[in-house]
Amino acid sequence: MSNTDIDDSKRQLLASTGSVTGLAALAALFGGNMAHAQSVDLNAMGPSSEQAMAFAQLPDRPVVMVNLLKFSGGGTGAADYAQYGEDVGRILATIGAEVIFRGECRMTFIGGAEWDSIALVRYPNARALLQMAQSPEYQAISGNRSSGLEGQMNIAVFEG
């Protein structure tokens, strides 16, 4: 199969899905290997059991979580999530994690998914995020996350 045929196949895959099927598919368009592409649900509120198990097995090193956020409608979603963001910031500091970027999304340049906001959070390791999510302190503030979001996509990225 020629490079042109491969590129055409990659474009057809993205066009046929109607939305981003994961960063692996997008990376394939720019020369990556499609063998690891997988379809993912947009706007989920939590990981599948398979995702949670794979996340727990990540290497013991700092991980940046890319949070693509879609606020719930009715006008209160963004406000509820802003309160959650303020509250979770205090918890992040206690576990050695930090928000390294936060911003409002204006448009999607490539792909078909639209997000309201993005946040990048650096954790010392994946276990720190899992431990935080199970803590009583986090459980006490998670209601504003649930009421503030229609859903999100959360992507684990290693720097370097």
C-alpha cells in the first residue's frame, strides 16, 4: 500500500467517525501508527474499569492530565465547576500536584469535538490522582464537579 493510500485511509477513518476517536487517531493523521487507535466516548464522567486498571499500571513518574471539559447547561455548570476547581486546588497542593495551565476553549481547529475549557494538572504519579479521588476530602467536594460537567475527556501524558 502506498503512502498516499495510507494517508487517504487515515482521512477516511477520521471523516467516517464524525468526531475525534481519540488522540491516537489524530496522531495517525500526522504520521503515527494507527495500530493503537481506539474509539473512545466523549464526555464521560469517569473511567471505565479497563481504563482505571490501565491507569493504575502507569509508570511511577510525574504525569500531566489533560482535562477537556464540557460544562452542563442551564448556566450553573461553569459556576459549579469553578467552585470545584477552587476546592480541588487546595487538595492538589497537599498531594504535590499542581494546575499548570487553565484556559477557555474558543473553537476546534482540527476534529469535531467542542470543549468549553481545558486544564493541565501535573501529578507526582498516577497513584496520587487515584488516592486523591478516593479521599474523604475529595468526595466532599466532588458534587460541584458532577453538577458542573456534562462530561469530560481526561488524557494521561508523560512529559519529555
